[in-house]
Amino acid sequence: MSRQHHFHIDHRGHSVSVTVEAGHRPVVVVLVDGKETGRAETRGDRPVTVPVELPADPPVAAAVRVTPGPGVPRCLLLAEDGTDPHVMAPRLY
């Protein structure tokens, strides 16, 4: 049985959402402005980094770093625009 966890942040005028489906093989799905832009699978509690791009002019490279466990998953947005990593807030759906 798996459980889904959701995270969200607004960054530079863009919506970044992450769904982590916890379980034996966690799956991470990243949406930027409502469109799926990244997907990754990991094993157990191993952290995974999913590269994405924020649609700006010029586009801004970014990544979402997910630590699936132990316990509740955690997400960071790593934007390559010189800002510090941003903790993504959990969102209840």
C-alpha cells in the first residue's frame, strides 16, 4: 500500500508542486505551472533530485530534491538563480 504526500511553493511567479508516492519504490512527480515537467523513482529512503526548468525569459534551471524518508518526505526547491534552497511546504489534498 502506498501513500501520497503533496508539497508546493511559488517561486518567481511560478507554481511548483510535488507529489511523492511513498511505498517500496517511491515515485516523485513534479509539476511546474500545472504541467508535469519531471518524474523520478527511487528505492527506500534514498534522496532523489529531479531537474526541472522554470519557464522564464530566459528559462531558469532548477531541481527538486526529495528525501522520501524515514518518516514524512521532505522537499527542497534548488533554483539556479543564486537563491538559497527553499523548503517546500506540505499541502493537504
